[in-house]
Amino acid sequence: MCGAVNKGQLRFFGGVAVKFKIQHEIKGRIRIQIPQTRMTYEQADLLQYYFQSQKNIISVKVYERTSGLTITYTGSRKEVLSSLRGFAYVKAEKFKPFVGNTGRQLNAENFEKLVTKVMFRFLFKIFMPAPIRASFVGFRSMGYMRKGVRALLRRRIEVSVLDAIAIGVSMVRGEYNTAGSIMFLLGIGEIMEDWTHKKSVNDLARSMSLNTNKAWLVKDGQEILVDTADIQKGDCVLVRMGNIIPFDGMVLSGEAMVNQASLTGEPLPVKKEADGYVYAGTVLEEGEIILQVKAASGATRYEKIVKMIENSEKLKSKAESKAEHLADKLVPYTLLGSLGALALTGSVIKATTVLMVDFSCALKLAMPISVLSAIREASYYNITVKGGKYLEAMAEATTIVFDKTGTLTKARPTVKQVIPFGEGTADEMLRIAACLEEHFPHSMAKAVVYAAKEKGLEHEEMHSKVEYIVAHGITSYIDGRRVVIGSHHFVFEDEESEILPAHQMQFDALSPEYTHLYMAIDHVLSAVICIEDPLREEAADVVREMKKQGIKTVVMMTGDSERTAAAVAKKVGVDQYYSEVLPEDKAKFVEEQKKAGKTVIMIGDGINDSPALSAADIGIAISDGAEIAREIADVTIAADNLYEVVKLKQLSNCLQKRIQYNYRAIVGINAALILLGLGGLIQPTTSALLHNTSTLLISLKDMQNLLP
């Protein structure tokens, strides 16, 4: 149905319904007209965010001047029309913290600045008498002169010095039109540069803003996993060990040790219990609490993104820093070139033309935009990068270290068998294990608890206080007997548990295909829980692809037993593997590789991976892993596809190629402009125009995607 006009109802202002028209429609695309004089920027943003969040919507464009929107979608047309008819601003309230960050207002304001500047210039030249024009140009030139003088007083030869000299020479020669044209073009260039840079930052923030985190909402005695954007003030939220506290709030129950270093700088965790107050962004290191939310706002998420982007500009890559230093160094040479042109040709016009060609602004603008654009593109693949230096590290990396559980495996383990090594039955051993494991929400613990639930094994709290030792296991007491459950290293080496001689053959026959949880009572092995944690289907392909992209050494490190680690390593095809390692072992290995001159990637998802993630040149965390790992990591990827690591490597490699291209293009174009100026083929105003245009075109090209 192309070109048809339909009418419907759109709940636009709260619950008030107004008419809407389908102006044009083809399969998968529909254009809507709303009979409203003009939308505000806020209304347009809310519409855009709301429909972008709907299922099967590919893209949304909202035109605030004409009160229209175009929706591109897949699937059912009926669902799209249903979303339109059901829209109300109250439904889009959760997106309010992000309003104003779509770039809509930024684009409109800068476009108006450009139009105003061009129109003023045009009318000024036509209607203003020459004497007044000359006086006005002289007055405006004083601002450029002051900037140039301030730079010289700081003993720095910057672009402002070149601009001041070019304008000053034109004024002294009485060429007021030339001076006015130079200032006009410089002003246009400043607007475009500022607009382009801000748009790059804005696009990045917007693309990441809807990747909301999750939180456990406690309601009617149940725990429900919801988006943080859906949490309201007064809601109760459960926070467990290893997670970031998502909101400011009052502790209702439980007790925990909270690391507030990011907020207060305190090096040691602080104990929080009932009636205590906790702050968003702090880390719960031990324990578990339920808090009542006092300040719920999606703005927290957006503010973190903006802060991350601001920091990413501080975390510049060596290529960006090199571009800045090169740009600053080239300014004196441009000035010397201009003086040389004057000495050789005696032409002030040719000397001024050289002054108009400035390598600096192109280098300083193009490189950061390239990096910000790459970070934005990474976000399309559900990859969050915290700075340009990490993209550069990814491109230079030669070694990658994978954690096994939750990284090379799916982190959806299931209990396949419970083997008792004593008098207790398999169900009894599983019941005890579940009783301990239910307190700790890692993937292995969930598998044990779920298996017990499936068998209908009810268990009361029959143990004393449970102690969790990171990367090792759990200890507690039941009826005065010490119970431990965890890794082989923890149970048999740290806890010095033993296997009774009668059970040794049974123990030796354990299948290496499974991950094993060992449980001992009073230092004697009582059960082994065999857990299947299937490999990701793409794991082996990802390893091969990373090698094609330039990785020399692929390493797997795991806390699992030697037999399990060997079986997984063989299937995946890693170059080296290490079993039964502790968190400090992973970090030590990374440090040793760095000392050997290698650039190291570490990828993991657990609390125990945090030290290695921090030590690596680039630490990559899995999005549904421990929040503390995500906070420490330099990059976060989605949990559903490990291929995103390959995408990140490809992006990083392409970015380095684009940066090299930028160098060649900027130097080539500006050198050509200098030669044309020296040959008398172009005037200063033409030189300035071509220089600004080339800078803008290179910057716009840098905003394009790197991958097809």
C-alpha cells in the first residue's frame, strides 16, 4: 500500500488522544504525520527513544519541525500500528534522563548558526557602506589579534598566531574584503569543527545509552530481573557479592562489606547493615543486602556513559597524541614557509596564502573523530570500549588469554551426575551442596541449586555461617562437622582433605569431559558433582580468526582440574593452557608476558578474573559476568557471541589503517595547497576555503563505519 493516507489515534499528550495520518507506506517502512504545530526537542526525543526500544523496529527518524516520523521495521505492520496507537508520554518516562542527548538540538542549533553567519555575511556585503564595513572588519579583527598575542606571550607559536598574522597583513594592506573573508571562513571552520566533534561524542553516547543494566527487583517475596531503567524510587533491590550497587538507597536487610573507593577514596571496604546507606557505583565485595531505592534515575546510566567518553578522550591512543604533537610542531614550519615565500617571491598574497594552510586543525580534529567513531561503531556490536588507547592496544596485541568458564564455555552449566564417596546417597549429597551453594550466585552454584530444585530436594538452613573464598570454594559447619565444597586445589591442597583408599579407583575413573565440584566432610571426600558446561559453538572458530587477525599466542587459564582443562584446550585449539590457577596466578602470567614485550589481551567474566583484567594491556569482560569485572575491564562484550572479540580486533586493525590514511591525506592535500599558493594559482581566501573544506570532508569520512 503505497501513498495511502490512513487515520488513527496516537496518545500524544499523556492520555489525550489525537489524530495521526499515515502519509506514505511501503513494505517495512511507514511515514506518520501528527497534526501538531511543532514538536519540542524533548517530545521528539521521547518519541525516538520509545520507538527505538520497541521490538522489530530497525530505525526511527523524527522530524520536529514538521511533526512527523518515519519508522523502518521488520515483521508485523499490525504491531507497529498498535505501538503507535498505544503510545503515551507516560510510557516513555523512563527515557527522560536521556532526553536532549540524541543530537537533535545540537544539530538544529549549529545549522542555525551556519545559516545565520552566511546570511549575515551576504547581507553585510550587499547593503553595508564600504567605510562601515572596513570599521566593522577592523573591530572583529581585534579578537583574532588578541588570541595571537596571548599565544606569543606564552611563548607558543600556535594556529592563532598564523590567523592573526594573515588577518593583520590584509588589514595593513587595506584589503578589508580579504580580511573579512578570512575571518568569515575561519568562523565557518570553527563552527563545523565544533559541531563535528560534539556530534561524534553525542552519537557514541546515544548508541550506548539504551544498553541498560539489570537489577534484581524484590517484589511480593520474589526476585525479578529487570532493567535498571524500570526501577522506581521506593523499590526494593537485591545486591549480591561482586556486584556494583546500582542505586543510592537505605539497607533494609542483610549485611555487606562495600568498597567505596570510587566515591570517597577509602582504601578499605566499609561494613553496611540494616539502616545503613549505600551509594550507586560502589562495589559490594562481601555479603548480600536488600536496599530500598532512594534515588532512581536512568540518568545515572547516561552520566556514567558521558563520564566514560570524557575519560576516553583523556585515554588517548599514541596515534592521537602523536597527531596532536605533530600538529603543534608544524605550526612554526608553516610560519617559516610563509616568510620564505615572502622572501623568495616578494608577494604578500602568496605568503598569506601559505598562512591559510594549517596542518594543525585537520590533524587535531580527524584523529579523535576517527577513534570516537570506532568506539561508536563497536557499540553497534554490543561492545563497550572505554578509550582510544585500548583500540590501539587491541590492534598491537600478540597474546590473548581466555578464562574458561563463562568465556569459552556458555556459563549455563548443568549438573549431570552426583557421585557419592561414602555412606550418603547422591540426593543427600546434592541437598547439602545446594544448601551451601544457594548463597552465592555464580553459574556453578546456580546449577547445583537448580538440580536440587528439579529433584524436589527441600533443604532447611542447617548450617552455620557460610564463608565464600574467591576462586576456591565454600566452607561451613553442619552438626559440628566441617563441610567444604569447591575446586580440587581448595579441597585437597588448601583443606588437606583425603580420598579413602577404597574409593581411589572410583575417583580416578571420573570423566574428564565434566567440570568437577568436590565436597568433603571432616576432611574426607564425600561427593563429586559432575557439571557440564558446554563449549560455545563458536569458540574454536574465534581462536582461529584471532590468529588470522594477527594474534600469535592463544592461552587458556582455568581453576578447573588438569584433565578438564586439557580436554577443553584440545577442542578449542589454544596454544597453551594452565589448570587449577588462582586469580593471582592469572595476573602474574599477564605481567610476565608484558615484561617480555608482548601486548596482552585478557578476557574473562568472574570476580576471580578481575586482577588479570586490570593487569592486561586490554581487559575484556563478558557483559553478564560479575559487575566488578565489568567495572575494572577496559572493554565489555555481550555474553551471547564470542565473535565480538574478533569484531573488536577487526575494528582496531581498520582504525589503524584509517589513521595512517588520514596522515597521508592531510599532508598531501595541504602540501598541494601550499604549492598552489606559491605558484600564484589560488588566493588566500580560496586557500582557506579549500583547507577548511578538506578538513571537513576528511572528518565526515572518519565518521563512517570501518566495517562493511
